[in-house]
Amino acid sequence: MTRLDRPEINTQPAHVTAPSEGTVTSTAPTGPTHTPSSNPPASGTSPLPGTTPASSASSASPAQSAPRAAPTLALTSAATTVALMTYTAPMVTLPDTAAALHTSVSAQAWLLNGTPLGLAALLLVAGSLADDYGRRRIFLAGTVALGLTTALGALAGSTWLFTLTRIAQGAASAAILASSLGLIVHAFPTPRGRLRATGVWGAFVSGGIAVGPLLAGAVATWNWRMTYAVLGAAALLVALLGTRALTESRATRGGRPDLAGALTFGLALVSLVAALTLGRDGWLRAPVGLLLAAFLVLMAAFVAVERRSGTPMIDLGLLRQRRFLASSAGGLFTGLAVIGLFSFLPALLQRTLGMSAMDTAWLFLLWSGLSFTVALQARRLAGRVSHRHQLALGFALHAAGVLTMLGAIGSGSWLRLLPGFVLSGVGSGLLNAALPLLAVESVPATRVAMGSGAQQTFRYIGSCAGVALTIALVTSTGGPAHGANVAIIVSAGLAAVAAASVLVLRDRA
């Protein structure tokens, strides 16, 4: 059984700091779990089996330095923005990138799916490593790796080399995203401060999605490769600043990294994405069936490994917790319904409506800009709307929005898309605000990086599957206009299922 009851510790040298806004005086260990009054449990929740309240786990220790809240939030938000910009950059440059790399239509899913595949495969293990070996350490390693691998993407000369660099970018981004929420929770120990900080961080998830295509569209007027050089330099700059501003924290469990779990889980995801990509040319073909069978076998092996591991990537007991299931389902369906459709839509608009990369970037700024604004202001809903209902409303708005886009591709006018972009943008903002907070509240306080990694793993599994499914539907027989309508209906249906799922997964009284 995984040990979850050990206290979170701070590994910085001990000293006493004067009280200031956003910090905690260091007469006791800082963090979200040191006294019964510092972090009361969320309503309707109870400690997981085998755990003890964090307050009882704490023990007296010498005074320690408190993390600097404002720099922590600024740097984690900046790194997250760069990671999401790297993730979304190919959306508007896909036609140019595919032409330069001589990528076939069926293989273009790999150009988009490389980064989410790396994210999905490594987020869980990155979260566990961050909790056990230091969130600051994993964060800085991730930002340096993102800078280097993104710069290498500018030099790729073939589809497979570019895809490999994208997978490496996803792995580096996994370290950033999984450790960021752990650093934030440690720097903002009070529920009110955490609500504000996770809302800001969630808004910058939307901000990265908004700015990435805009930067790529602007730079692509010269050369699409320059986008990756610029983003690589930005990641290295954040890493340099983080070496001085961030405070280390961890929740040591002991034991070794779960390499067997990471290997089986990563291979399972590769098998699933490959099957979904090849399925476009026929779902009953032998390679597709073999890949799906390999996915099932590897997932069974992953579950067996996790049950035997002393320090598993994920505590399987969490799957009995409804709040954790709601967080995971929210992440999965966000990838399937929202990211899957909007990842391929810019390339589709360029092909069917003759829009330039910059034109589609400005159009998508409406969607992602609204998402950023709504996520930033969603904290005002605290106390009025629960996280579950916020998620359900976000999915419902996305479903309504994309349904207004039916027939827009065939109409020849991008103006038909505007109402759908507005509604879906608002819905996406609600999702990006609720998911981070639900992720950290669904696990014990000492495992927040793992909780963040788990939710985002499901998000990017959904993204991989959603992109492959969207491309398969759009490029099916009947032409792109008909295929786009089918993809829109499927996206709306998945969002409706998601809204119902998170409502059903309510906390037991």
C-alpha cells in the first residue's frame, strides 16, 4: 500500500523571514498541511484510506524559509504558457510543416499528437518524481529540456524526426505541468490563496493556447521553423530565472522511481494512438487490431505493476474516490471533445476557406482569449457554483457552441463560426479554471503533483484520441464539409456525456 501519510517537507536552509503579503512566517513548516486551521478539508470529502490528516502527520522542526508566493506563481504560469504555446504552435502551421516535411494526410495526426503523447506518457511519473525528489528540481529540469528539445524541432528534416522532437517536448512539458501545481500549493497554503493562484495558473493554460497560434502565424510569414527557436529560448530564460526565485518542496515516500509503470503506460499509449491513427484507413485491418490488443495487454500489465510497486505512479485506491474520478473524467473529455476538435480546425479552415495561418490565428484568439478571460475571473464563482457544476456548465457551453458551427465549413464564410467560438471559448475557460483546483483537492495534500499529473494525463490521452478521431472523421468519404459536420456532432455528443458524467460523480455525504 502506498504511504501517503508522511509530511511535506521543505529542503531549503532554515531561517526566519519577516511577515509579508503572500508569505508565511516560518515558525513551523510551511505548506498547505501544517495546522488543522490552515487547510480545512473540502466539504463532503474525507481522508483516503490509509492516510492521516496532515496536521497530525506534522512534527516539530526548526524554522524554515517560506516560499515566495508571487515569483512562484509568475514563473510557473510563464513556464506553463511556453509549454502550451509549444503544444499549440503546429495548429496554424500544419499545412506548411506538412509540405516541408512531405507528410501525408493520414500521418499529419503524428505532427499534432507528438506533444500530447509525450505529455500523457510522462505526466504521472513526473508528478510522482516531483513529489518524491523535489518539485523545484523537476520543474527546472523540465524547462531546460523544453528549451533544448523545442530548439531541435526547428532543425528536423523529416516527419519522424519532427514527431520525435515533439514527443520529447511533451515529456519536458509533463515535468513542468505536473510540478507547477505542487509548487503553487506549497506557496499558497490557505484555501483562499490557493483558489486565486490555481485560477491564475488555469488562465495561463488558456493564455498559452491563445498566444501559441498567434506567434506561430506571425513567425510563419518568414519561416515556420523560427517559431520553435523563439519558444526554445523563452523556456531557457524561465529556467534561468527559476534557479534563484523558486523554493524546493517535496513529500518524501522513499523507494525508487516507478520505471516499470512508466514504461508499460507509455507503450500502451503509443499503441493506442497508433491504432487510432491507422484506423482511418480501415478499422478491421490486422495492424489496427494488434495495436488495440497490445494496448489492452499493456494496460493490464500497468495495473499489475502499480499494485506491486512500493512507490507507484498512481495509487489505484484513488479510483474509488468520486472527486478523483470527476477530475479524471473532466480531463479526459476536455481532450476528447474540446482539444481534439480545435487542434485540427485551423488547418481545416486554411484548406477549405483559403485562410492564411495568421488569419486563423486571429480567429482562434477569439476562442482562446475568451477562455483566458473567463478562467481568470472564474474564482468569483467560489461559494456559488461547485467545481462539478462549473465543469458541467463548461461542457454544455462547448456542446452548444460547436453545434452552431454545423454547416459553416460548407458555407464558405468564416463569420458563421463566430457564435460557436464565443460559446465554446467561455466553456473552455470554465473548464480550465475548475480542473486544476479539483485535481489538487482530489488527492492528499502531500501528493498534489501526482494529482495534477493524473488529471492532465487523462486530458492528453483524450487529446491524442480526439485529434486522431477528428482527422479520421474529417477526411472520411463525403468531403471535408460533410466530415467536419460529423466531427462537430461527435464533439458535441462527447461534451454532453462529459457534463452528465461529472454531475453523476458527486461526493457522498
